[in-house]
Amino acid sequence: WTDALAQTDCQDCWAGTWSAQHGAVSNSTCQDCPAGFFSASVSATSDDTCLACQTGKWSSILGASAAMTCVDCEAGRWSGALNATNETTCEACDPGRWSDTIGASSVAVCTACSAGTWSDL
């Protein structure tokens, strides 16, 4: 895009955004990747460059430009959802089970408490 006359080049849409519009005169044509997605690509022309936060992670950030914006589920929680947008997708291990795994993507990480121990959370 460019917002001035007689330019010798155009400005890039930033990482975390994309635009399919030709002849754009403003960065307002650069659309954010939705929450739960991110893109490190500059000058992207499609939302195909927006990559989903992986299972066990979530992000509420619009226009995220890096995978590190995807937050891990806390230990004792897990999520099998791709492109999750909030931490409520991170489900707690059932009572009597526990996990110290951060960013767990499956309930299989929730281990039964051993004999002589318990968990009510």
C-alpha cells in the first residue's frame, strides 16, 4: 500500500496482517490474523499465512506476529483445541488425577494419583 503520490515503492502489510487488495492507499486494508492465529509473514496476500495456535495453547491477540503469543495451558490443564482464543479451553485434569506438563494437548497427560495421595481439583 502507499498513501502518497509519486512513490517509488509500496509499504508492506506487517507481520500478523494480510491484504488481497490491489492498489491499496492505506494500511487499513491490512487485515489482522484472528485471535488464536499468528503470522510472521510480511506482505502477506491471504489469511492462509495465519497459522493456528497449536493444541495445548491459546491466544486472544488480534494480529499476532509470532508463535510465542500462543500461551501454554497451565500444568494440571490440557486442551485439544486448535486456534483456541482463551484459557477457558484449557480443561482441568479430573479429580484424582494430576499433571505437571505445561502446554498439554491431551487428557492422557493427567496421571492417576498414586496410592497414599489424592487430588480434589
